[in-house]
Amino acid sequence: MLQAVESRESVGSTLRDDYLKAYRFMVLSRILDEKLASLYRGGKIHGGVFLGKGQEALSVALGLALQKGDVYAPLIRDGAGRLAFGEPIIDALRTYLGSALGPMRGRDGNVHRGRPREGYLAMISHLGAMISVVNGTLMAKRFKKITGVVGAAVIGEGGTSTGAFHEAVNQAAVEKLPLVLVIANNQYAYSTPSSRQFACSNLTNKAVGYGITAHHVDGTDLLACLNTLSAAVKQAREGGGPQMVVAKLLRLCGHGEHDDAHYIDPRLKNSPIGRDCIKVAEDYLLQQTWADEGAIQQIRQDAAQKIDDALTIVQREPTPDPFRENWCALASRHLSDSFEGPGNNVQ
């Protein structure tokens, strides 16, 4: 009997630790987003700024479910998942502020950043395009006889209307790839409501036609997201083939900082899917007595300090020098013509 009690306590402790870890990443992502929005409004960022407000629970759950060696293709609102997968705060800030020391060498001002050698793929804007990229990476690993790897791609509900989505999901199903496809159904493809995107009652219905496993989750509930994404990744890793996870939630901001989101139906904002996942997570922490108001406030302060410290560094860093930069693709620089010129001096 004593062993059973100790076992339950151990499980409860692990759940508490996992939940708090996820919550910290969610808060870190939200505060980083707020900082980026402030910099954008102050004219410090050129290009778009797209916030993940309302989607942090889903995003962080996927990032934490993956492990070293897996492949991750996030979307524009996946700041929490990026951080949970291992992206340093400074990588995000360097990319947005155009630092020449960033992962993209200051060549892109918003979300198209990554470290492919570490399984963190840089995003392609075209809707649905990243699914086939993940498929290709998984096929390459199969050819190399690398096993136990999962590839995850994230899209919005609007992306499910594209040909790229159909072709990639069909290929993954036929090849039985260990793909986890996460669909964030945030009710609007930019300003187009879901009712104008698909006629099925739930996007999980689409999985049936491809012969793959579907999961549905409340995207505002962190615990539900952690459990569902963990299960989906586990099934894919153990040979269960592609897994489609559909999360219902609401984007709590505009498509980007340039968009005031006036088209969002107020009834959605006041419905269960309009809940702020961070507030839901905080309420659960307090209810379970896993944290008090003081601990929650400390988490926020620590996150803000980390971001401010990184920003202080990045704001002092140089942007690319157009007279010295070699603008060929980073991966193909060794193929560029050899000549004596300023562009060839860049390392």
C-alpha cells in the first residue's frame, strides 16, 4: 500500500514539474511577443510581427513532446514551441532585429529562422508547404536507417484547404511516416472564417480519408494539450504512422501587428474557445496549489529579465554590411565564383 502511495506521489510530482515547465515557456513566449510588438510599434523591426497569443498551450505541448534528433517545423505563432524545442531567446531577437550574428545572418526580419542541422527547420510562408519538407527529412532519415525519429509540422486550418496539404498528407500516409501534423484551428485564415474554409464538422474528419489517426484537443487547456501531443508523438515514434492533431482555439490578436482583427466575432471571444490559455493554466496552478500568486509573479519577472538581458546584447550588435556581405545562399557559398571582391571576405 505504501508503494502505491509513493508511486502516485511520484506521478503527481512529475505532472506538476512538467506543467510548471510548460507554463514557464508559455509566459516567456508571451512576454517575448509583447516585447517584439513594442519594438515593431517603435519602428525598430522591419517586416512583419506575428504573435502567438492564445496558442501558447498547443505550441509548447508539441515542443516539449519532441526530443533531440526529432524534426520540428513551426509556424508563425509557435514562439512557445520554438523555445521549448530549444531555441535561445537571443536567436529570436537577433532575427527580428536583423543582427548579422543571428541564425539567418540578418537576412530575414521575422519568422523564417531555424537551425536545420539541429532538426529545427526554417519556415516557408506558403501554406501547407512545410509538411512535405518534414516528409522529405523523414524519408532521408529512413534511407540512412535512422530510426526512432519523429517529424512535426504545424499549420493553421486555412492550410488544410491547399493542394500542398493534400499531397503531403497523402504521401505521409502511404509511406507510413512518423509525422505529427498539428493543425491550429484558430477560427480565421487571416480574416476568412472557418465556415468559408471547410464544410466538415471537424477537421479530424479529413484524417479518415487518408487512413491516418486523428486526435482532437481543446487548445486552451494546457493539461489536455500536454497529454494529447505526448500521446500522438509516442504513437508516431512507435510505428503508428502519421498522427493528425486538431486543436480548437481562438487567435487572441490580429493576423499580425498590422491587423486590428476587427472581423473576429465577439461571440467567439466570449465562448470557451476564446479563453486565454495562460490564464487557464494559472488558474489550474492555483487550484492544484502547485504555485501561488507570488510564484507566478516571480516566473513573469524572471522571464522579462531574461528577455531584457538578451535584448541589451542584440541592440549593440551590427547589422549586415551591404558592401561586404556575400548574398549567396549560406549553404551554397562554397559554390559561388571565386574572385577578389569585398563579398568574398564575409565568413
